[in-house]
Amino acid sequence: MSLAMDQHSGSGMASKSYYLFGRFDMQAKLISNNSAGTVTTFYVRLLSSTGTHHDEIDLEFLGNLSGNPYILSTNLYANGIGGREMQFYLWFDPTEDFHTYSIDWNPQRIIILVDNIPIRVIHNKENIGVSFPTRQPMRVYTTLWDGDFWATRGGKDKIDWSKAPFIASFINFNANACIAAPETSCKGFNGGRNKGLNFQTRKQLKEIHLKWVVYDYCRDFIRFAHGFPPECI
């Protein structure tokens, strides 16, 4: 399926099912050439996202001027609390071919992967008072929308509408996930504590963090001048 955006409308799609834990894979080919101001997303989210108990696991691809790299921005909202951004440059051109982007979510941790390489691990730290999505079933979404007020260089680079329509393409969606239902318990789904990173994938994660991280909220000394969130310490 392809998503399109022009001056009149963006677009999106959503899963029919609600899930509580699982692995979600989507292959995507992003907008080529000048994509400044566009935001292409793949995420799982509680449907009523405007409430005070909003849960969301987010991958946002922030477009850029021709010749400059995309930024992949990841974030987590749990029980209405977000602001856990971590951003990456990709080590390939995501407009030339399809690449696989994955969210692997269980009660103990979330792993975000690109082409099956882990780029971020978010551990459940509810034991120290940090919210984590463990109770609310969510749907899977992908969207394409106008974010030029913030997406590229803080909103300095605007969308060039003469290049519209902007097209992002998606194939091979897969959900190895627990479909939430009143008679179903999803608590033990997706491997629990035993399905984390091995030696090789920990090495890959470390290499990604050394080479490709653009922003990490846990290293933002200006934003958290008076002390970091407890999960960062």
C-alpha cells in the first residue's frame, strides 16, 4: 500500500485488531528527493490518544532537503507521559529500497529494530515509578502528514508543495502479536524476560549508539539542567 500527501490532505492506515504485546514488522520505502517538512510514521497507539492515559510506541521519519539524511525519531508515551525521544541517522538511503522497521514489545521491555538490528531498548522500570505500556491494547498505524512547523531543522525548512504528491510505500506488514480479547490473557506473550538481546545483538546496539545517534533525551543537559528522569540515572 502507498500513502500520499498533497496540499489538501495527508493519509494513514490502521490495523483492524488491537494488540497487547508482540512483534510488529513493516517494510517501508520513504519519500525521495526533497522531503523536507514531511513526517512518515509507524507506531502502535491506544486509539483514544488524546486522553490523560495515552500509550504510544513511536517511529517517525523526519524528511529533509535533497541530499541530506532522514532522521528516525523514536519516542515512548506511557500513561500519558512522553518526552523520551531518541533520534538516529540511518546508515543507508531509505528512499532507494524497502527496509524493515520493527517494534518488539513485551511486559519487560521494548526493542526497536531496523533491518533486524536493534537500535533502541526501553526497559520496564515501573519498580522506580516510571510508566510503561503494559495494560492497554493498542492498534498499529502508519501515517504521512504535514509536520513542516517542526520536523526539519526545527521548522526552518518548509514543504515544497510543487513536489506534491509525496508518496511513501509499505509492504509485508506482519504482526506476531497477541490480539486482545476479553477471554485472552496476553501477559506471557512474546517471550517475557527470556527474549532480549544476545551477545551479537548487544554488540550491534552499541555500535549503532556510537555512530548513529543524533539526540538522546538522557544526555540533554540543557533540557534536564535540574536533574534527569529516574530511568536515565
